[in-house]
Amino acid sequence: MKDSRIRNTLRNLTFGVFNQITTLLLNFFNRTIFIKVLGVEYLGISGLFTDLLMMLSLADLGFGTAMVYSFYKPLSDNDHNKVGSLIRFYKKMYSYIALAVASIGLAIFPFLDYIVKLDVPIPYLKIYYLIFLGNTVVSYLFVYKTSIINADQKNYLISKYQMWVNCGRILFQVLFLLITKNYFVYLVIQLLATFINNLIASNKADKLYPYIKESAFELSKTERKNIFENIKSVFIYKISGVLLNSTDNILISTMIGTVWVGLYSNYNLIIVAISNFIHILYSSATSSIGNVVITEKPKKRYEIFQSMQTISLVISSFVTVCLFVLFNDLIYVWLGTKYILDTFILVSIVLNFYLGSVLHPIWSYREATGLFVQTKYIMLIAAIENIFLSVIMGQYLGMAGILYASAISRLTTYFWYETKLLFKNYFEEKVRKYYIPLFFNMLFTIILITIIMQVSKYYLIDCWYKLIIKATLVGIVTLIAVVLIYRKTIGFKMLVNKIRRIYVSSDSN
């Protein structure tokens, strides 16, 4: 059973990494052609509309999370009638949600001129917005079927098809962009790809669960009430997350200018790709942590957490150093001087990444222990503080102020509050045992960045060849430094042993 889990982990990790690398390379290709053909102004409105419509996702009120959760038991019990009744209920609810999103989106339509700030007007801007809105609405029409596949842990059955659809989308977008130089066609292809992806999930759900189309059962009033109770708990977290993570581009556009959204999106493309890689490493750990929390004593729980924290610090230091040292060189070689952001802004971008990266163990325990129920209001406070600080700091520090506000709001709210609750309620340990290694890691990371920046500043980067050499050297030096510092820790030894077991298992097969 253990070997089977290791093999499954290896398969999932291999597919996940392959998928991320493929997506990243295609997005690089897509972004390069996009900028060359249409320019940074169009890139800015693309990022702005994406975040603006992310705000509209609040309309689902947490239905998605509650929906997946409600499918677990009836799927496990093979209760076809209950699954069918849930599908009917969620289908109806998401029809209303799609209508609500469309209505709210259309209500924003007259105010676009106040949100988008460009020196050079873009023709057909409102038509582009409507296509973005249509793309969002379409995604809601099939989500109830996608959720049953996720709840049944069979998402791998559709992931490969959706990956090919996304690859095809990017290639067609690039091809038609080069031929027509038309943003309208580019967006229509995006809309069609979204529809096809959802259609694949819908057809697969119909084949896997044919009874969902035949069921005529309705949920009882009590069952509907229980679902809405679960939604209440999720909603505060959802609104907080959206306000915290999806307002930066809107504020940057309205306060600084939409072009700056485009410049920031190039950096964010790399940050999101790396964050997705890191997420793959942690996503499989949550269920195991849940078992540890239930079956083990506080001492054992803390030992597992220590291991995870060490792994997190190793990854965070390595990636943060490489990002800071290489980011602007990459942008210069890739796109040119005019797309480079200054060092003050770069620090804010990398700082936000670092804070998110080192918090992964806390977040994993939060999901596994149900700690989010106790911390939902601190997330709301963080979101409100973020908007308040962004407006004030954005006026004085520009775009950097808006990004630093995100870091400050995290540090002054859930960064310390969730850690305090976790150590008190589940580890029965002093919280300083978390902060001391973290402080040391931050200091180590800053010193390493400073040394490498001083040494490498004489090596000028003006082509891909030189960038690859510099990236290789920086990566090797950083890795050696991190290994020397953390090689004797419990977490590092655990990471090495796990990699060794996976390698031995795959080699024996």
C-alpha cells in the first residue's frame, strides 16, 4: 500500500510538473508575441479585466467549496439518488449565479472609462470587456459537473484533455494574432477554449455518472439548509481572499495607470508559475496532516510541522534569492529595457512571494485542522486593511506602495494570528519556536542576496546565453549555501529520504 502511494505520488508529481512546464513555456511564447504585436496597453487591460471579473466570482458565495464537500459522502455510499438530487440543486443555483455575474458585470460596464486609464485610447474596449465577461459566465454553466469529478478524485481523467485544449488555444491565439493582429479574435479563441474545456468535463461526468441525468429527486429543506450553513463559513474566507489578492491590479490601474498593470503582469506570470510548482509539493500533504492531527499527540504533530517548515524555508530561500538576482535580467533579455520595473518595486514583488512561500506549512495545517473557521474574521480584517493601506501608500509610493500594502496587511494579521492559534491549540508549544527559524531564514536570505548581487553586478547580461550562464551559477551557489545551512536539520533529511524512496520505488518498477 505504501509503495502504491509512492508510485501514485510520483505519477501525479510527474504529470503536474510536466503540465506546469508546458503551460509556462507556452505562456512565455504567447506573452512574447502578444506584446510584440499589440503592446503593453493591451496587456494591461487583459490583467485588469481578469482581476475585475475575479471580483465578480464573489457571486458564487462559496458554493464551489461547499458543493465538492457535499458530494463526498453520497459518492462513498454509492447513493445515486442523493448525488442526483445534489446535481439538480447545484445546477439550478449556478444558473442563478451565472445570471447574477452577468448582471453585475453589465452594471460595471458604464464605469469602465473611470477604471481604465491609458494615454492612448484602445478602440472597442467595451466589446473586449463583454467577451471577458462572457468567458466568466460560461465557466459557471458547467461547474457543478466538474465538481463531482473533483470530489470523486478523478480529475486526472479530464486534465490531460484540458491540457491539450489549452495548448491548442495558445497556439491558435498566437497564429491568428500574427495573421490578423486582432485582439478580438484572440479573445474569441479564449472564449471557445473555455467552452470546450467545460464541455469535456460535462460529457465525462455524464459517462461516469449516467444516473445524474435521470434522477428526479429533490433535496429536502433540511439538506438545503445545511448546505447554506456551510456556505456561510466559506463565504467570509472567499470574500477576504478575493479582496486581498485581486484588488492590486484594479488599484494600480485606477491610481497609477493601466499600462503599469501590463508591466506588473510580466513579473506576475513568473511568480504564479513558480507558486504553482511549490503548490504541487504541498497539495498532497493536507490529507496526511489531517490524519496526523487526529491520530497523533501534540509532540508528534509538531515534529511533522518542523519537517515541513524546514522544507518550506529551504525552498523559499533558494527561489527568493534566484528571483531577486535574476528577475530584471530575464525581463531585459526577454522583452527589453522599457519593461523593467525599478528595484523598489521588485523588492515588494519578491517580498510578497516570500511571505506566501514560507506560510505554506501553516496553510496546510489550517486546511487539515479546520482552523479556518476560527481565523475567518482575521482574513477579513487583512483584506480591509490591505485596501485601506493600498489607497494611502499608493498615493505616496505609487505602484510599490500598493504592493507593499499587501505584505504589511499579511504580516500584521493572519501571519501571526494563525500561527499563534496553531501552536497553542495543536502543538502546545511556544510560538517563538516558529519565529526564530523564520527570522534566521529571512536574515540568511537577505545576506545571500546582497553578496550575490555585489559579486554579479559586474557581469552584464545582454543575451540569453549570458543569462543562462548567470542563472546556472546563481542557482548552484544558492543551492550550496542553502544545503550547507540546513543539511543537518530534520526537515532536510526527511526531504532527502523521501526523494530517495521515490527514486528507488520508480527504479524498481
